[in-house]
Amino acid sequence: MYSGLCCLSHSDLLVQLGTIMENALRQRDALVHRGSFNQDATFLDHHWSVFRAIREQDEDGGERAMQALLAHASSVLENVLAAKNRLSKKPLGSVDATA
């Protein structure tokens, strides 16, 4: 999807960046959407905000929406990585008291 949006720009640089972004997002999604790391539905709201801004050709709104989406995605990924790091540091045989 992102590479498709970048193709609409008719910019070779953005097309290449779109391909890189799409691969990075697949990696991120593999971490975030797996198991107990599922995020809440607010990420859809952020995507819709970006979509609406593009549809309405609202450059400023699009920039704000994209910044909000990226901030949310970054926060979710930081939480996932922190949780994975905590899990990997647990001693073998330890029991999680919150389970």
C-alpha cells in the first residue's frame, strides 16, 4: 500500500523509499501483531486520518496525521520491544506472578 502511494508521487526517490518503508513495516507488524502484543484499534483511526487528508488534498492535515500515526507506531513498537526484552531476561523456570 505505501509503495503504491509513493508511486502516485511520480518520484523515483519516493518509490524506492516506499519499498523500503513497506519492508520495514512488515517487520514491525510481525512483531506487533503477534501474540499478546496486539495493539488497540486507535491505529486504524490514525490511518483513516492520513487517508482523509490525502483524499482532501490537505497537506498540513496530512503531515499532522502522519506525524501522529508515526508517533503512535513508535510508541507501540517501543512497548513491544521492552516487553520482549523483559521476557528474554527472565530466568528459566521463573513464574510470572501476573499470569
